Amino acid sequence: MATAAQTQATPTTTDPIENWLAQRAATNRASATPTPTPQSLIPEPRTRANRANAKHSTGPRTEPGKQRSSLNALRHGLTAQAAVLPTEDPEAYQRHIQQFLDEYQPATPTETQLVHEIANTAWRLNRIPFLEAELLSAGLLSDAPSPQTLIPQLATLGLHGSRLSRQFQKAIEQLRDIQEERRRLERRQLTEAAELFLRHQRKGLPWEPLDHGFVFSKEQVERHARKLMLQNPAFYAPHPRFQADPPPTRAAVS
């Protein structure tokens, strides 16, 4: 008969993958910890010896053993808030994030948030094949009567994969829409700045972008102005009414 402590040690969940991980953890704990003997039946010298030996127990010593031990108590992490599991390399995760930042070049906090969401979703998607391999390996090494016992867990991984794929695609579409709208607004503002620059230039007046509320550099505006004149010389050609007035003569002033 299972004790109350054993009943509490095995968590219950509706996720087959989490159940599988929890059962593995409970099995490992049961096989590693012998059934305790009532304290009254243990001689006092033996009790002292057991306590002394327990102080020297450090758990798994090899790196593979430590990784297996940590996986026994972990969820699959496909729905967790933290993208990186303790068994994963934080530096590899940062390189993964930086690749997406370099690709999409976010220019606003909203764009940066979406890029991080895309990268985190991709990180979780990349984890699924390793979970499937771990699940199949555990099933082959166990005393499972049939591979069909793995179908619920594999199906759950498939559902998580489909959900993450939809989330990944939706975030990319949102990011593209936002970036295209931002670039369209920037092009319109740059054209307005270039036209103002051309008007002031033809009148011989000084002009600075910041004086008119533009965030572009003067070099950017000048390059765009030259581009506009090349694309539509008839429209942007110098017009007499835009020519600078001649400076007044001394006789006129007197």
C-alpha cells in the first residue's frame, strides 16, 4: 500500500509529457532510496554510521549523470515563462537571440519585443526533437509492453509543436507589418525633408533638419534630394520662382 508521502511525491497533471517526466523522477527516487526501517529497530551505532555516510553523499558526480538527474525533476519547458531550462546553455541562448536581432534590426521597443518573442518561440521549437528522442529512448530502454504506450506523449509534443509554429508565424507577420508601416512613414518624412531642403537651397537660405522637426541627418536629406532629382528631374528641376533674389544694390538701399 502506498504511503501518504509517496502519494504526495507523485504530482498529477493533465499533460502526458509532464506525467512521464514526473513518473521517471519518482521511479528514480524509489530505486535510489531503500525502504526506511523503523527507527526503533535500528541500533544506535548503525544510526550514527548512516548519518555519517549521508554527509559524504554528493549525488551524481559525472556531467551526464548530473544532466539526467536534473531532467528527472524538470518539466518539458514548452509552456514555461522562462525560455531557457537549467540544463540548457545560457550563452547559446544569447547567441540565438542575437541572430534574430541582427536579422530583423528592430528600431522600436515594440519591434524588439516581437523579435524576442520570435526567438524564444524558435528556441522552444528546437527543443521538441530532443524531447522526442529522449522519450523514444526511455521507451525502448524501459519494460514498456508496446511502443503504443508512447503515443499520448508524442501526440502532446506534436500539439505543442503546432501551437508554437502558429505563434512563431503570427509574431513574424506582426513584426513585418509594423516595420513596413514604420519604413513607409520614414520614407514620406524623408521626402518632405528633401523637398524643403531643395526649396531653401534654391532661395539661398540655410536649412537644418532639426530646425523643422526631422530626425534625419543633413547628409541623409541631401542624398535623398539628389535621388528625387534623378528620378523626376522635370518636377524637381530648378524653377525661377525658387531662385534666390539678388542682393540689393547700394543705390537701392540709399
